[in-house]
Amino acid sequence: MAVQKTKPHTGDVGEFLAQLEDPRTRDEAHILVELMSGVSGKPPVLWGTMVGFGQYHYKYPTGHEGDAFLVGFAPRKSEFSIYLMGTYFPQETARREALLTKLGKHRMGKACLYVKRLSDIDLDVLRALAEISVRRLRDTYPEL
């Protein structure tokens, strides 16, 4: 069985964000920390180069299992990757799609939202998406 590479570690989130070159990206990363801390009720933790909030353990019918954060983001060079794994559940598809039409400028993968600038999106809609994701994951998997 494969070993999970991405795990929480003891790195300092503040130091990590302070090293971001673009001051606007740094400021927006702090906005995401505040939003996601509020939604999850958990402090930020580094998972490699991702900032995660909360933690749960998943196990699939195939036997694959691991740990992941409830909600999180990664400040990449050209955009933010915002992780909303709980919105990918089939039960959440209609709500996710309805909210995405109101979000603003973005692109969406399966469970990853890509945003160049927070000023391009409605933060209340992002908060609603994060709330759906956290609630669905907490209902489905045991939180650590």
C-alpha cells in the first residue's frame, strides 16, 4: 500500500505566508486563514505547501485510507488552490453548482477551486462553499 506523503507538520504558518513574494498574495492568504479558521473552528496547520484546517481520517471501500484537512488552500505562483473536498460528494453537486454561478471569476476541478485574486470572487459565496465542505466531511468521516 502507498504511503501518504502529504501530512501535517510543525512548520509555522505565519512564517510560510511571510515568505510569499507578492504582498497582495500575502494579504489575501491571511484573509483565507481568517475565513477558513472561522468556518472550521480550527487553527491553520501546514501540510507541505498547503495550509489546512481541521483533520479527518478517510477509508475507501478499496481499502485505501489516509488523513486530510477539512478545508484548506495553497498560495501558488499564479493563483490560489482552494481545497473543498466535501463539495465533491454527489449529494452536494447541485448546491455547489448553484453557488459557483454566483462566485465570480474562477475555475473548478473536482474538489479544487482555482482563483487568481480574492477580489475576483464573492467571499460570502466562498464561505458558503467551505461550510458545505466542512459539514459534509464531518458528517461522513471521523474528525481527528
